[in-house]
Amino acid sequence: QELPLKELALAKSQVERAERLSAEEYAPEEFSEAKKSLVSANEFAAEEKASDSKKSADYAISKAYDALEKTLPKLAAKSREEAVA
């Protein structure tokens, strides 16, 4: 079975995006889960466990999206407050 390179790349980019947008501050649980799953996905890939790697990568993507979903409205509100001030 081939390694899930597409999923690994997407997981990495979404976790990095969440990190850039301060998800660690606004959605710490989701961000932490996403980061842990990304690490697991890469470890499974290194062990050539494609199925486990894909599952972990997919979970990391899902959790990164959850983190972004929580973070973006809070960031928008903070930007509005700063603009008003």
C-alpha cells in the first residue's frame, strides 16, 4: 500500500495554518490533537504503515479544521475590537 503523501501534506499545511492563526491560543484542545495526530501520521509513514498513517493524517486534518473553525471568529472579533480602538 502506498503512503498517503497527499493527506500528509494537507495535514501538515493545515496544522501550520492553524498555528499561524493562533489556534493554540483560541482552540488549544483541537490544535493539540491535530498536532499530535500529525506527529503520529509521520511516525506511521516512517514505519511504512500506510493505513495507520492515513488515519492519523485524516484525523489531524479534521482537528486542524475544527481548531480553525473555533479560531477564525475569535480572530475576527479581536481585529474588529482593535480597529474600533
